[in-house]
Amino acid sequence: MLVLNRSDLSRQSLTTLPNVLTYFRIATIPLIVALMVPTTSALAQNLAFAFYCIASITDYLDGHLARRSNTVTSIGKLLDPLADKLLTTAVLIMLIPKVPAVHAWLVFLIVGREISITGLRAIAAGHGLIMPASRMGKNKMVSQTLALLFLLPAFSKIQPLLTVAGICFLWISLVLGYISAMDYFVSFYREAKRNGQSGD
């Protein structure tokens, strides 16, 4: 875990290019949701798919640029996974009435995990600690991204194949998500215990 310092909230830290890309990814969410309302056409659905692709590219770019330019910030480590969760949650919820195989209970399990980890991160941040995404968490995110890339587009001729592939990746992301969640909670417990002992 990382400690959040006052300098992390400076204008220079908040406006680095990787962080701006994260803000952009968050800003695309309302647009994607608007394009995915149940009454929209296949064209609107495919536009939502295009914007999701752009948002996913920024997810790769912000981390790559931050490491390459040595501008990795604690705010970025906090906001990047939050942006991913907001985007994934929004798209999954909007897919429920569109893709019969995307069951509401399955989305609940995925979203419930994301809310739990977001809450854990909020508690940690309240104590000045930042929980960056773990390797397993990143693999979960890759699986979710692939799942949505298959489930989002509206191409009638290959729709069944896209749906099967998307659901497979969605289940993989569910399993990886709960494994990584256990790791986050264990890491937080160990860090909290260590801080408690050092404060005695």
C-alpha cells in the first residue's frame, strides 16, 4: 500500500497526462450509457462499442505513459481502478436487457465485488493508504474488458458466437475477481495490523 501525501493533491499531480486520460475515460461513461438504452438501434449499440474501445485504449495508455514518463501518482493509482469499475459496471447493467445470457444475478455478483473493493479502498484512503491494483486484479480487468468487447457490438450474423465468447470471459473475470478480492482484504488486514502495532 502507498501513503497519500499532500503533494499528491497538487495541481501538477492531478493534471498529469495519464490522469487526464483517466478523467476522459470516466467522462465517456454517460455517453455510452445513453447510447445503450434499450430502445436504441444497432447503430447506437455499435457506437457505444466504439466509445468503449476508445475508453479501453485510454486505460492501457494512461498506465503505459505514467510508467514511461515517470509520472505515476497515488491519485492515479486510486482513480484508475475506480474508472475501470465505473465503466464496467455501467456497461454490464445496460447489457442485462439486451443480452439474455447476461443474467441480473451474474451482474450483481460482479458489481457487488467491485463495490466491496471500492469500499475497502475508501476505508484505506481514509487512513492515508492507497491500494493499487494487484496482478490478479489486472487480469480480472483484462477478462472483463474482453468479455464486454465481445458482448457489446451488434453484428447479427455472428452474434451467437460473440455472445458465447463474451460469457466465457465474463465467468473467468468473476472467478479472478473474487480471488483478487480475497487478496485485497488480506493485504489490508495485514497493513492495518502492522500500523496498529507500530502505533502502540
